[in-house]
Amino acid sequence: MLGHLVAGQPLSSRLSYRVGSLRREHDLLPRVRGLMARRGKPVRVWAFGPALDELADDDRVVVSGDRAVPDLESAGPLRMYADDDDVEDLLADYGLREVQGDRLPNAVIWAVPDLNAVPRDAMDPHRAAPVVAALDLLEEGDPRAESAALGILRDALEMH
């Protein structure tokens, strides 16, 4: 369903029903969070700022969250997607340390089986599509990010 929303493709009758049910929800968040549950394994990491800046430019990742939404100030951790097979190399190449316990990460890498399956922004293939970025924004815990995310999701649903 996510791919169809991102690409603006016609929906099958089954997907149309699911999108319609999302539109009818009084509270969109519980349904959207259900969609998010299967996106991959989160690897929560910490690194120095310059290393994160370089990581965000690496071709092995697709940047998401607040870094992929224009006009939204970056406030939360850097969020990105990478192939399962590349995560260990990314950790080593950029000196990333997995966060354990109560320490807060300054980056979250979603390890996915196939990075090519992550929908991309039409103008910048290094960025996740707005709908994907919106799903990641919902985890920020920031009211501005949540508001922006819900706006993006509602706009995508209105197109169908």
C-alpha cells in the first residue's frame, strides 16, 4: 500500500478499501503505527556530528525523517534506511556505536532486506519519499514533527 501512495499509482479495490478506512479513522495514528511495525530492524547508534554528516551522504543509505522533509528543522536523531548486509560496514566505517540502555541515540538506521524497496523522493533518490519520512517523523515525540507527518499522510490519502 505504501508504494502505491508514494507513487500515486491506481489502487486495487482491496487497497482502496484500506485507504478509505484510514481516511475514516477518527485517529489516524494507531492505524499508521501498525503499518510502521514491519519496516525493518532499528539499529540505534551514537556518533560525533561530522561522522553523521558523512554518513548521511553515503550512497548505501536513504535519509528519512526530518532530514527528508523540506522546511522542517532537524531536531531528532538522523533517521535512515540501509541494507541489512551494509549495516555492520556502516558502523565500522563511521565509528558508530550501538546505543544500549537509557542512552539516547543520535541516529537510527533501519536495517531492511532490500534498500531498493524503500520508496524514494522523486527529486532526490538519496531521500526517502515524503510518506516514508512522515512515518519516521511520528517517532520523534515532537508535536511539530507529528503535525507535519500527519499533514503529509493526509495529503497522500486525499490523492486516492
